[in-house]
Amino acid sequence: MYRILSFIILFYISMWAKPSGVIEPLNTEVAELFEIKTFCVSGNGKKKAKEFMSNSLCGEVEQLDSIKELQHRWFQIHIALPKIKSDTQSVFYTLDGNAFFPMILNLVSADIDMYDKLPLIVAIGHDSPLAFDRVLRSYDYLPFVPRDSILMQRVDETGGADQFLDFITSQVLPFIVEQYGTPKKQLLFGHSFGGVFVLNTLFNQKGGFTHYASASPSLWIDKGQLIKNNVRNSTEYLNVKLFLTYGSLERHTQKTTQANQVFQAQDLDIDEIVEMLKIQIPNGVNYQEFANQTHGSSIPYALKWSLYEFMKQD
């Protein structure tokens, strides 16, 4: 019975949680709309220019036993400065930069008329040839989570979220300010494990982000304790804006699959999550559900919607 249930769960995870692993090529229109630069930035502050979308890495291929030594690691920072409708006092940061940087630029170029202004777009990517490097993102995006469940046994090592946030606040944000000036507002976007990182950052209140976008956060990884503990321990209201998104099929599959007998024991209902967050962020939570979209297919919708909502607000 255990083997059967394990197989069902693993099959369910693979179908529900896996976005495309392909890095999109940039549309030809993107070059007309944005000036693009890529830099290698290390954990100890070293910086060097890099050609965007080249096959070369900033450093050596990351090894499992070295990922905890963040000061010796490299990250790829992709920057898009709008050539038209530019509002560089607004900065849109996104995690999973290898995949999401070309994706968001292609989305904008395909529907440029919907935006009155465009922010500076900064994508923080791992120094990896992969769109989503599973090992690196699990460690960097998630706080330590005990591997005491069937689901967590399928997740790589966790626990580096605090030092990764320190890297963003001590290296990436000051570098962008140095190059482009101090913004009036800035948003941090993350999906799945990145969505968990965004929520964690929101409650830590580090980095001075005014807006947060958490797309399909994988709250099952800690049985919802991230939200519960942060709401319970927070002593004051947060004067920020939070965009929270899900694909409707995430909700649907969670309520109809046999495997979800395990998921339901570890997850919070999304409606409950929204209500808990509203306690700490009065009038600042904006929830959007995308019809007929899954955990993976909802990504472009979440990116596009978050960017649009971010630029609508002061």
C-alpha cells in the first residue's frame, strides 16, 4: 500500500509541479524595446560583465558540497532597461532569472500596448545552464525543512534562504542602485519554491521591497507553518502590497486526486491563506486565480499580471 501511495504521489508531483525546463529565446522585438545587460555577481561582491544567453558560466559548475559556501558562488544578474515608456524609479525583481527573464520580456513585447510605463527589470539567476536548477533553487529559496514526510523526501537539501536573501540585499540591490539610482518602489517575484522565498522575505522585511508577488507558493513543504508562524509572531501590520496567484487547476487537483489525502494533511486551503495574510497586510493583499491553469502553466500569467498590477500602483 505504501509503495502504491508513494507512486501516486510522485506521479502527481511530476504532473502538478513541473514547469517547462526550456529557456525561451528572445523575440526579435525585445531588442527594440529594451537595453539588455548581464553581469556575474559573486557572494563576496566580485562583478564582471557577461554576454546574455551565452553558454559560458560565470564560474565552475556548482557542486552539491559547495553550494553552502555562498561567498564563493556566482549568480547571473540579467537587467532590462526600457527604451520606451521607461520608469526606472520602479524596479521589478524576479527569481529564477534564467527562465523568467526572457519569458517576461517576450510577454511584454507581445503586448506592449497594455503598459503605460515599464519598470527596470532585474532577474536573479543561478550560475547554471538550466532554466530551473533543482538543487540550487531548493537550497537557496527554502528555509530549513525537515525531511520527515514522503513529499519532502523528494526535495533536495534546504536551508539557504537566509543567506541568499542576505546576498540579494547586500550585493544585488546596492549594485542596481549604483547603476540606476534609488527606486521609489520595487517588487520581488517568485514562483513555487521562489514563492515561498518571497513570503519569507515579506515577513523578514529585508531589502526595502514595497511590493511582493508570490506565485503558486509551495506551502506544502512545511505544512503551512511558514504562514502560521509568521502571522502568529508578527507584532505589527505590514505596509506593503502582496500579489498572490494560483492556477485554478492547482486547487482542482488538490481536491480530487487520491494522492491528495496526503497533500490535504500538509497544505492550507488557499482561501484560508489569503485570509491569514490579510490580517497582517490590511488592504494590501491582491489574490488572482488563473482559470484552467496548472502550477507550471500559470507562470506566464502570473508574471504578466504581477507586472501590470505593480505598474498601476504608486
